[in-house]
Amino acid sequence: MRRRTLLTSAGAGALLTTAGLPDPAQAAPAGPGPALRTYPVQGTDISVALLPGPAATVLLYAARRFHYEIDALHPGDLTTDPTGTILDIRPGWYPPGARDGFLPHQLIVIRDIVAQCDGLLSWGGDSPRTPREGRFEIAVRPDDRTLRALAKRLDTDAETPGRRVGAGTALPFTPDRIRRAESIRRRTTR
């Protein structure tokens, strides 16, 4: 009988021993779906599987800013959906339907992240039906030309000193940025 030991990082982490699990190499192939790629999240020791291309660029931008400007991310804090276009940050901390999980200054940063993505990234906390405050989701098709343009801009900003948006350089608390973030929130949550 085969035994496998998995280390999972739910909360403080737990050691789980299982027997009789199928060998992953013999598992049935996944149904048709996008091929995801694993990317490191800047400034952390974690990686996340995302849809390659503009969607990954935008979601990694959101994860990086969350890590630097809201709260440090650790292994086990990020999950994605099978499409690789939804990023859930700490789903156990921000369960579906819960509200008010962020302090006011953290909420300003979240709204600024969405605004800097021109509303092409949505925040699950704005969902009128079932809010998911830890969720960031690509709000357009992954092959949308505006998403490609946004990803190109974010890549350019990351490589150009003085244009970087991220740790220590974002100014989400300026009146212009707050107004823009609120304008995009109103436009995207109708």
C-alpha cells in the first residue's frame, strides 16, 4: 500500500498522511481548459497558477500590491480557479457573503488597485449578491485588447523607474487617486 505525505499550509499547517490515493501520473487527464502556468509573487516565497499572458500580469500586480500595501502574503494564502483568471486571497479569512473584512485604509488600497487596472480587474467585495472580499477577477475576456494594453502598461511601469506602481511608489491616498477609484467603482458596480 502506498503512503503519501502532504504538507498543507492551512492555518499553521498540518501533516496529513493518506493511503491508497491514485498516482497523479495515472490520473485521468483534465477536461479541456486553459493551460495554467505557475508564477512567483514578487516579494514573497509563494507561487500561484494563472492563465499565461495579460491575465497573469494583472493578477500578479494585484497580489504584489496586496502583499506590500495591505498585508504580507504567506504560503497557502492564494488560490485560483480552473480558468486562472480569478485570484482568491485568504478565502478562509474573507468567506463568501462576509463584509467589512478590511480597515478603511486597506479598502482605499484595494479600490486603487482596481482603478489602476482601469476597471478591467474587479474586486469581489463589490459583488451585490455574494461579496467575496479576498477575490480579484479579470472582468473581461482574457484575450480582450484592452486587457493586453493594460498588461503592457503594467509591465512598462514595473521596468521604468519613476513610473513604478507598487511598494513605496503607489500613492493611493491622494485626492485624485481616491476620486478616480470611486468613479471606477461606481461605473463597474451598477
